Amino acid sequence: MPHPYVLLSAAVSLDGYLDDTGPERLLLSGPADFDRVDEVRASVDAILVGAGTLRADNPRLLVNSPQRRAARLAEGRTEYPLKVTVSGSGELDPAARFWHTGGEKVLYTTDEGAERARVLGIAADVVPLGAELDWRRLLEHLHAARGVRRLMVEGGGLIHTQLITQGLADELQLAVAPLFVGDPEAPRLFGPGAYQGGRLRLTGTRQVGDVVLMRYEPTAPGTGPLPSAADHHWLALACELAALCPPSGTAFSVGAVVVAADGTELARGHSREGGDPVMHAEEAALAKADPTDPRLATATVYSSLEPCARRASRPASCVRLILDAGVRRVVTAWREPDTFVEGADGSGVLESGGATVVVLPEHEDRAKAPNGHLLGR
């Protein structure tokens, strides 16, 4: 099921700490960066913090600018984003400012935690997730039940670590403050965990007062049937490539990208590339990859349309080319309709050949956009 775009936001010292161990919260950002954070808050549908942050900082998590709140109302949105917190135990202070400022609040917890939170009189919609907390289920519920499309996560470090290691964070906005903490007992942004390999992609940097804001997005594909945030980024690129195709009345416009397990792009292509009227996107991409590259065995092919299982224009279908290249994971946005080939089932053929196929229907409209003339639009 779809879930929100997840933006992690944090400020850290030069040596990677979120705070010190003093009785007062360490202010890492200055006025300019606090205003930037307020702007980001105003842009999202919900803001999430963990129970540890509630206990340590007692935050309100408001949009402070009256102008930004007014703009939200003028756009038909609520004055404040939905406020979300997560606690396995449900043991939270019912007098905390979080519950008594701003708009609506949601507490995600376990079955036992929900009972405890209700006894305490927590002023929020209490949503139990079962015996244990489940981030995918939480995000899917936010999307489906609350209409959250963009979620800002402001900590703490444990929450950030869990979302990154589970491949659920779409973006990291990191403000680095010009100071050191140096206390091994102080909280850090990220803790130990099973992080995905590879390098994150730096998408922007800028100075904000005396801090530096850096924006990153993950690049490493998911593994198996569970999609990662990077899967969405790469599939979105495949849909962009589809828009580059010369239009045709007899073939779909498709984009494809081949990505190694560490997030390295190995090749990309699109339909009718190079002026070849029968070139398919996956075919164009794989033709650029080194067939002896050992990374293909753990790579993922992203295709805006399900790879073809049958074709008349070439001896080998795209499904056959993918399997012969050794690739065993394919992510697509859209199952092939019967427009040109009746009963096409590229996914079924891939799966019978030992590949995992992941369909992300959130991208289907973008994949269909350059093919509207073929679909009666």
C-alpha cells in the first residue's frame, strides 16, 4: 500500500550530536534555521516525533508564522499539520504541551500501550498497531486513514535510525551547527543498525545563518518484495525517461533504469532511443550495461511499464533480456494492458524465471501520461 513521502529533519553538531547532557535543550540552530524549519512544517501534512523527544524536550511542534498558517487555511488545509507521536509503552505525560497546542494529534502504539494511554487520558486519537510497532503499517495508516502525503519526522535519533535502516526515509534534511559536543553520553542522530550499502545522493546545500543545510536522498534499491524509498526515486526517473520517447501510434513510451545494489546507476534507456522505431526501454538500457558486470546479479531494473513477455519486432523479449542478464529484481509502475498484446504477463514470466517483481501503482499515472493517445485519453 502507498505511504507518505517521509522527510527526516534534524540539526546536529559538527561531531554528530543532537544535544548535550545538560538540563536545558542545546539550541543547535539559529533564528534563520528555525524559520526554515517553520517553513517546512507549514508545507507538510503531518509532523512526527518519538516518545523520547516528547519526554526530553516537551515540544509543541507548531507552525509559528501567522502568515504561513493563514496560507494553509487559504489552500483549504488545516491551520496546523497533524501531530503524530509513537510510543510502544503508551506511558506519556498527559499534561505535555504536545497534546494541548495546535490541531489534531495521533498516538501510534501497541495494543498494550493503547490501553495504558487511554487510562492516562492522552488527548489524541490512539491507534494500536498490534503486539509490536510496525513502521510500514503506521505509514500506510497515515496515508490511507489520515490522507497524509508528506510527513516530516523531527526525531529523535532512534526514530531516524529505524526509518533509514528500514528503507522508509525519502529525504534527509540535515542542518550542521558550527560547534562540538564531545560527550559520549549525549544523544547522536543515528545509532548502530543494518544500514543499506552505498552512498546517499546529495541533492542540495546552502548556508542558513551560521549553519549549513544539506539535503540527501537514498539510492540503494530495496531487496525482495518490500519497496524502499529509493525504489520510488528510481521508478520516478524511469517515468521521466518515458516522457523522452518519440511518440508512436503502435508502441508504448517506456523508460528504464538499471541500478546496482549499492545505488550505482549502471544504465538507462527509453523506447525508440537513437531513432530505432522498435527499440524497447529495457533493451536500450541493458545494451549499455557490461554483460560481464557481476553487479547485475544483485541489480534492480526499473521500468515504467511491465517488461514485455512477447514481441514480434526482436528475437528476444525484454523479460528474456532481463533474465539472461542475470537480473532478479524488477520494479514497475504499470502492468501492460491488452492494447497490443493480449494477455501479456511479463511479471508472471519474470517470477517463473526466479525474479522478484514489485509493482508501485503510485507511479502509474506518471507512467501512463506519455501514452495517453494509446489509451483513449
